[in-house]
Amino acid sequence: MAVNGLNGVNGTRSKHDISTLKVNQSRLMDAIHGGCKYGAAHRYGDHPTETGMARLSLNDADKQIRDWFLATAKSLNCKTSIDQMGNLFAIRPGKNAAAPPIMMGSHLDTQPTGGRYDGILGVNAGLEVLKVLHENNVETEGSIGVVNWTNEEGARFPMMAVASGVWAEVVPLETAWNLAEVSPGEDGHKRTMKQELERIGYLGSQPASYRAMPMACHFELHIEQGPSLETERKRIGVVKGVQAFKWFEITVKGRDTHAGTTPFYARMDSMLCAAKLIVESNAIVKKFGGLATTGILNADPGSINTMAHTVTFTLDIRHVEDDKLSEIEKACREAFSRISEKESEKGCKIEWKELVDSPAVKFHPDCIAAVEASTKEVCQDLPMTSEDGQLWRYMISGAGHDSCYTNRRCPTSMIFTPTKDGISHNPQEYCSPEDCAIGAQVLLGAVLRYDKLRADRGDFS
Ligand SMILES: [Zn+2]
């Protein structure tokens, strides 16, 4: 990397070059909030920025922010392209422009009651990094770019991170194109992803594939979406991976009989059984240090004075280690069978249906090392707030991200920033301007370190 006016002796790279480049906090925040005029919703305070967002993928507001993204990229002399899933790529050429670029990615779509930071911070921080390189006339060794992944939230078209999934060739293009929106439009019709990509003019011609758009690596800055960093008064999470999870639908079949005339010994009470299974799943995961959640519960026939003959409920189990998740599943299966042999639940039949199996994701050591080195440098200038004397920590992401898919095709890692009260997917989601800028600064340092790594190890020779 040669920085005009900042390069070391004879233009050699030095740590000094990286340290001298600083992101512009107010410009970053202006970009974040400026873009939020497209899709702002759910006002909760008087300040202009005190609204949430409802920028569902491929709606009119999403078209507007996409137009803005491309215009911003072009003003920075980036090469832009759009693939068949509407993923947007903005690439600032480096000295070795033929080699795959280092990419910084996240998403500009939101939940229907979303906030101003989830995904939005990551894309804007990527653009801010490009602005810093641009204004300092930095010529990087390889190219550096930003990607806006389509429909990461899966809120409108119900498949999370579907477009990075197509890029990774894990999700077939046709499957993604044919996804119908969850809620029909005003005319009562449900549009498909492909129809909406066409309607807003973002059905690109570039194949949605890592072969057509290879990346040297992928960094994603994201809000934590949980309370750990804030609680521990730390500024940065160096994310090493994403925890494993499995989703099940569990059906408990009992017998519908009269609530007043059936003594306990003669019951096959599917609701009581399901209740005990849910409580037991909670006890089991706590032993393993995992998580269990039941978010949906249905009972039939649904009458006050009749036992339910059938209860279905969902079970979401999570753990950072795949083998521990398997042990949790095994323990739940054994416990559930045992519980259904007792008391008023006696004779209930339990059926398991697996809906999702998502193994643990381990990010690449080279990307983690670049983020960690950058984090240490950024944190050394900040006031110490954490009791253990360290302003950052390693983390495992509790939620899935586009980075889970990019990790399959190129070295990847993530950076987390604190999230007020751990609240996300909510209009009041918040990350302070200082923390947004610290995250962007870590991203900048990580990208430049990785660029140097590529040159040093001979990627371009
Ligand atoms: Zn997100």
C-alpha cells in the first residue's frame, strides 16, 4: 500500500500507514441516517433519527437505497455490477486489479419493524472505508470492494441470506427466484423474488456465483444484536464463528376426552405432555451451556373443556459446538420418550420432524487475525471501561449472517459492535456513533492488513 504523503521510506508499507488512516465518524453517521430516509417507519421519539425502518427486500424503498448505493460507489470511481440475485458489488481497483477483491459485505434490507443498524452499519462502514482510501489516494495492492447482499433478513422472501446462499452455490438460483413473498400485495397476489427484481430494475445479468464474482475474502461489520459487549463494557467483538442450530417441529398425539369426567389416571393429555417437554428441553440445554426456544405452539381441537388430542410445537436448539448440539438433541429425544410414559401423559406419541440443520461455522484464522490486530490497535487509544482491562473479546455469533455463506467459498470473519440493551429487529435498535466509528475503523484496519498479507505471501506474483 502506498499512501500519498504518508508512505514510509521509499514507499514501503509500514504499520504507520495503516494507523494514519481514520474513518470520519460524522460522515459515516450522515450516510447511515441519510439513507434511512428510504424506508423510515415506526417513529418513537422527536429527533429526526428516532425512527425504525421497514425496508423490506426489493420494495420501492429498497430500490431507492440501491440507486443511492450505486451512485455513491460511482462517485468513488468504483466499478459496479449487479448479479442475477440483485446483489450489488462496488469495487475500487487496486494495483493488481485482475485478482479477486477483498470484499466488505452486509445488507440494506430490514425487518418490517427493523432498526437503523442491522446490516445498514456494515454496508455503510464498507463505503466509508472506500471513502477514506479515495480521499487519501491510497493505492491498495489488490482491489477492495463492498457488497450489498439481497434479502438477508428473509422477512419478505422467507429464506434467510438467500442471495449469498446462491452466490455460494448452496441455494439453487431457481429456488431463490421462485420464492414468493410472505404477505400478498394490495391486489392480493404474492410476487416472487424474480418478479420483484425485474420490477425495480435490479435483475442483473452477472451470474450469481462465486465463480463469476470471486472474492479474496469477506469481512462483515455488524451490531452484536445481543447484550454481551454492552454488559461487559467492551467496544468490539472479534467474531470467530457462528453457533450451530437445529429446528424441529414436534407433534404430541394424545386423546381428546372430557375435562370433567376423565380422572388423571385415564388421560392421554397431549398439552400437559408438551408443556413438560418444553420445560425439560430448557433444563437440558442449560446443562450443556446451549439455548432452547419454543416459539410456536398449537393445540387441537382447541376447546376449554376437552383435552387436546394433538399438540405441535417448534423447538430451536443451539450450541457453539456441533457435537454438543448432537448431545442436546439425543438427551431431548430420550427425555421426551420417558416423559410420555408417565402419569397423565402416559401413552402420548411423540413425532420429531427436523426442519433445519445448520452446523457451526468457523471463520478463517487469517481474517480473524487481521480483525484482532486491527482491534488491538484501535482499542489502545480508547478509555478503559471494562473490569478485566480488555476492551474487546472473542465472540461466537448467535445469529446467522451472509458471512456464513461466504465462509464456504472464501476466507471470512466478522466484527461486532455493542448494541444498546441487546435489542435488535426493533425500531429502537441502537449503536452509538462512537461505536459505529470504532467498528468501521477496525474494519478499515482489517482490510488493509489483509491486503498487505496478500502481497507479502505472493498472491499477486
Ligand atoms: Zn443483519
